[in-house]
Amino acid sequence: MADEPSLGELGRLIQLLRGDVREDMALINARLDKLVSADVYAAEKAAMAKDISDLGKDLEQLATRHDRDVAAIQNQRSQDANRVTQTRRYMVASVIIPILGLVIPVILVMMGGK
């Protein structure tokens, strides 16, 4: 019986164990306080999914608008090219042809005079 602890020693050991358990529980509670509840996590996840969906829709609208703008620019370039071509044709028809109409008879008269 000399090796067996006394009741006082057993009481002190139990108190030490209780203190350790309390410290461990306090650490666990401190870590649990940092966690997010499942309801809050689900709500945040749903909100994030909605935001991503909204961004996808906005991106599709921007892509459609971009394609429409590119098509309008290409159409405008085509119209500008046609306008330049028509201006050149007008210049040829209104300036160069009348000049040739005056120069050719003069050249023919000069050649016929020889």
C-alpha cells in the first residue's frame, strides 16, 4: 500500500486533468468560433453563384455588343470605300474624259494637217 497514491494526491491529479480538459475545450471553442456556420456558408455560396451567373450574362451582352459594333464599323468602311470609288469615277467622267474629248480632235487635226 505504500506505492498507492493517497486520496489527496488523487484529488490533485483529478483537478489537474480537469484543468487540462478545460484548456483543451477552450482551445476547441476558440477554433470553432472562427468557423462559419453551414447556413452562412450556403448563403454566401448561393450569392457567389448568382454573381458569377450575372457576370456571365453581362459578358455575353458585351460580346454581342462588340460583335454588333465590329459589324457596323466594317459596314462603314465598306460604304467609305464605295464612296471613294464613286468619287474617282466621277472625277474621271467629269474631268479627264472632257479633256481627252478636246485633246484628241486637236491631235487629229494636227496630224491631218501634215
